[in-house]
Amino acid sequence: MNLNEHFIQQINSLFPRDEAHAFLEAIESSEPVTSVRFNDSKGFLPPAELEGVPWCDMGAYLSERTQFTFDPHFHAGSYYVQDASSMFIYHVIKKLVSKPVNYLDLCAAPGGKTTAALQALPHESIVVANEIVTPRAQVLRENIIKWGLDNCMVTNDSPKTLGMLENTFDIIAADVPCSGEGMFRKDDEAVSQWSPQLVAQCAARQREIINDIWPALKPGGLLIYSTCTYNLDENERMALYIANELGASVVKIPIEKEWDITGDLSGNDIPCYRFLPHKTRGEGLFLCVLKKVESAEWRVQSIKPSRQKKQNANSKIPIEAYSWLDGNYEFSENNGIIVATNKHLKESISTNTNKLHVIKGLNIEAGAIKGNKIIPSHQLAMSPKLKDEAFEKCEVDYRTAIAYLRGESITINAPRGFVLITYKNAILGFVNNLGNRANNLYPKNWRILSTHLPDKPISLIG
């Protein structure tokens, strides 16, 4: 690895000589660690034989990286591949949040920290996962749907637009774009692109992002600020800027000594949490929590998806749709699409986000009306709230599971009609079984493109 000499000088200024040497050696010679976080909402927990991530009880380390593309459980949302350091947000939320909140993940793609937050937050919380870059926002939407929880809205908006939602969010997580020093072991491009100028540009952009979003945070609310970089300008100095210029206090998070998480490197004794490659098993991460100064005068806001076209009052939802989910859901229809909204979410939302570009609402897209029948959607298949008896299930072998995930027609031994394809107890999606063949309903844009088939099945589970 050809490290920029200015980066080496920066590291030498942060650490004593011996520690700086150990840090640089870890970046240049050690391999990245692979870890995953299991989806307990779908009943999947870390296998006992895997080493757990200390700060996240749903996380586990793998002895080596596998071909996740060819693991059906990866596509079913049974787990999420996430760096162990990034799972620290799970611990932070568990320590700070005890009641339902409005939560914004500002720079959320591809979805690792959002799904971790969804696991850690009280279930009645409302989460907005935002990504400003449209292609990345679509990837975020896919990962949120696979994770399966319906209390998460996905938006494709700028921080300035979201900042117009004054006093709306109890917590804002801002994993801001940064110079990417913490990704050097994984990303050669991050190494080649790094420069002191890039650090300065990133710090300026981070200040702009935080200034734009700050009005949306309620007084007394929490900002979880994080980067995947090491320098002071994007980390401790940014925390000081937020505290001094915008009005905030820094919040201390309880941690265990044996986790070997590093604290402040600026000499200001700021409560912050650094994951360094020569000490902790994960990539580079900086995280700091700041509490916005409270004010006596502020309006409580809550969350609502963007305004939809007026619903056709004469439309009729096929009766079978009501049997798919429990009685906590209300159904509505718009342009032939049936959505199910949890009654709690419907009661919790109010008016103030009509201007957002929502690409996934606070609901489950249950299906589409085609003629005199309803075609169940993939969102419904991915939801843990789908009743077990709602559809016939067909357990398939590994080769058939991969064929299904490629979008191929398959033959199954099951009753005619809509059937859920499962592999090792994980739901992969729907087919319409015609008897002699089954029409594949797996989303076209999500299909495995490779024609390769591993010599032996790949599966982290079972």
C-alpha cells in the first residue's frame, strides 16, 4: 500500500512513535475483518460457533469472507454484512433510548447503520432513512425492504430539504461523507484519492450538512455524528464546532474497557469513540453524540409520508388481502397498489413531510390488483408480520434457490397459485405456481446476474 506522506505525518502527529508504527503497520499489512449482523425480527440469531461482536449481541465475526451473493439467506434479509465497528451504533442506541422516537438516518445508504438502528430502537419508533444520491437511495430501499420492518420510510432528499422539518426528530444519525481514511484496508481508491485538500473539502462539506440539518433536531434531541476517518478536522474539531457554534453538549456513552475503544486524540477530553485498526477488530470509525441545547419554545412535529393521490373511494380491496396480516393493519388502495399501514404508525404520523421524495413509505406494499385478482408483492414476502398460514410454502434445495434468485422459472411440488419459496426456513419470495412450471415473481432489479454456481452450497445459517 502506497500511503501519502502527508497522511503518515498526520498519523505521527496523533500518536506516540511506537503506536503510530503499530497503526501504520496494521493498515498496510493486516487483512480486513469480516462480520455480519443477524436479523432477530425474522428469527435468525448468531450461531453459537461464531465469535460475537462485543458491542452488538446480534453481530458475529466470520473466520473468512464468503461469497455472500450465492447465499440465499443474504437475499432473504436473514443477516446484513456490516463492519463490526459500524455496529457500535447499536450499542449507542441501546444505552440512550428507552422509549419510541422519531429517528433520522441522514446519510443512510447502503443501510447498515439504519438496520442496526431498527434493531436497537423501541419497536414503535419511526425511522426515516435518507440518501441524497438516487442510485444509492435505490440500494438503500432494497436493503430496508429485505430487512422487513415497516416502521422505516426511505427518502431521497438533501440535508437542506430535511432541515426544513423543524423540531421533528428526537435523534439524527449523520454518518457524514468523509475522506475515508478508515477504509484504506478495503478500498485502494480511497488510498489513491486521499490528500490534505480532500480532508479540508470534506470538513467544509460536513459543516454545511450539519448546519442544514440542525433545525430538524428537536431541542434536547441527540445528534449521532460519525465518520470513517482518523484526522482531527473531521472528528474532534467538528464535534467542538457543533458544540460551540450550534449549541450542544457532548454525551458520554458507557463502554467496556476490554473493547479497547480509543477516546479523544485532540487533547480536549471530548467524550468520543475511535475504532483503530491496531487495537479493535474492525475498520476505522469515529463517533460522538451531541445533545442539542433545550429551549422552552418549540413545536412538536411528527412524521408523514409525502402526499399521495386521492384514493378512489369506490375501489374494492380483494377480501383475501385482509387475511395476510394481523388485525393491527389497515388497508388502502391507490392506482391498483394495495398498502397495509400499521395502526400505531397511522395514529403517530402528522403533517409536515409532504415535500419529501419518499421512495418507500411507512407501510407494507401488500400487492397489486391485476384484473380480478391480486398479485402479492415482494415487500409482503419479506415482512415478519406476514401470517404464517397466509400462503403455501415450498422448501427448495440450494440449486433451485439460486435459480429462483436469478429470476429463472422453476418447477415445484406445491398447490397451484401463489406460493412462498423458502430455503432453510428463510422466505425468498413468491412464485405463481401453474403446475407444470412456476412463474418467478422475484424483483427483476434484484436478481443474481452471475451464472456461476459454487461447488458446494454457501449458507451462514443451518
